[in-house]
Amino acid sequence: MDEDPRRTVVELAKGMEAVGTLIESLEEEAANLRRDLERATATLRTAQAEVASSVGTLEEGERARARAQRELDALRSRELRPQEAAL
């Protein structure tokens, strides 16, 4: 009932070949995932830069609005003074 040693060697060789093929497949998949990650990282950095730029634009717009509001308040204040003096 002993197994033929040649058959054992052949089966081991087939198993090792299958493992080698699996390793190659996993290495290829890992390389694809690394590329995907690099692309995603680049996309994320671009998006972050766009958001930062948009935030800067919004902040500048808010500062401009605040300046315009102060100027408007000052003009209204000057308009009211002569009217109050005439009363």
C-alpha cells in the first residue's frame, strides 16, 4: 500500500507549480493595487488643493463682503448725521 515515490514527486511538483502560479497572481494583484493607490493618492492631493483654493476664494469673498458692509454702514452713518442735525 506504499505510494509510488515518483507519483509523490509528480504531485509535489504540480502543487509547487500551482503555488508558484498563485504567488505570481498575488504579486500582480498587489502591483495593480499599488498603482490604484498611487492614482487615488494623486487624485486626492489634487482634490485637496482644489478645496484649499476654494476655501481661500471663499475667505477672500467674505473679507470683501465685510469691507463692503463696513463701507456701507459708514456711508449710512454719514447720511444720517446731517439729517439728525437738521431736526
